[in-house]
Amino acid sequence: MRHISTIMTASILSLSLGSIAKADSITGILSIGLTVQSSCSINSTSNAPLTLTFETAGSLVNGVTANTPAVLNVTCSAGTHYMISMDGGQNASNSTRRLKCSTCGSTPQYVPYLLSRSVGGSDLWTIDTAYTPTADGSGAAQAFQINATILPTTAAAAVGSYTDNVTVTVTY
């Protein structure tokens, strides 16, 4: 008989501990959000200012083309519509960009030049005129060539070093 009593006590104790160990729970929702804004950046492969250099010329009779085009990399977030424009530089006169001689003495000397998206001066980067690329931003860099040309002229240029700085703007 004693054996039955021990089993009944253990069973009752087990039932009573089971109800004490029971835990309640509640659930909730965590909302997570993200807003991605349109953005663009301009850079070169070395993060330095872009440069174009003309070959050394003794005469401008045959014109001069920059040694190597500059490559403008524009990175815009995916789906961002953007436009690229370039100002006239520091020495523009009306609608003509000009290089200014920095070593020619007190009388300013200028040489006009063109910027284009293709070799030879076609597809011009016209002063303050927006160029719209064929594709919107993709999140990856999109490359655009900048070529420089001095058109043939019979005008003599003073001997010296000529420079200009053009501001590139991406509007998005």
C-alpha cells in the first residue's frame, strides 16, 4: 500500500509544479524603414581635379588637340535623372572659352578653345548648357569624355603658358 501512496504524492506534486512553471508571452511588431534620397557625386579615378593638357605648339595654324581626354565619372543613385553642365571657365568671352597666358606680361593674351564629348570638337560641351545623358543613374560610375581642341587660326599666339579652370555641375 505504501507504494501506491508514494506514486500518488509524486503525481500530485508533478501536477502542481507544472502549473507554477508555466510562463505567459506577448508579441509585438518592430517596424523598420529606410528612405533613399537621390544623390550624385563627381570624381575622377584619382579623386584629383580633372586635367587636360595640350601638346606644346609652335603655331596654331593647324589647330591643337589635347593629348588625352579627361574622363569625368558621375555616380548617381539608381533611377536618378541628372544633367551635366560646364561653365565658361575663368576667362570666357561671350560664348567662347579661352585659355589665358599666365607668363605673357601685363597685357592679357588669350587662346580660344572648345570642349567636346568626342574627339575633333563635335558634340560640344556648350557653356552653361545642360547635357542629359541617355541613361539615368545606376548607382555605378558613368564615364563621360572631355576633349579639348584649339581650332586652326592664323592669329599668332604669344609665347607662354596658358591655363583655365572650368566648373562642372551635375544637377539632379
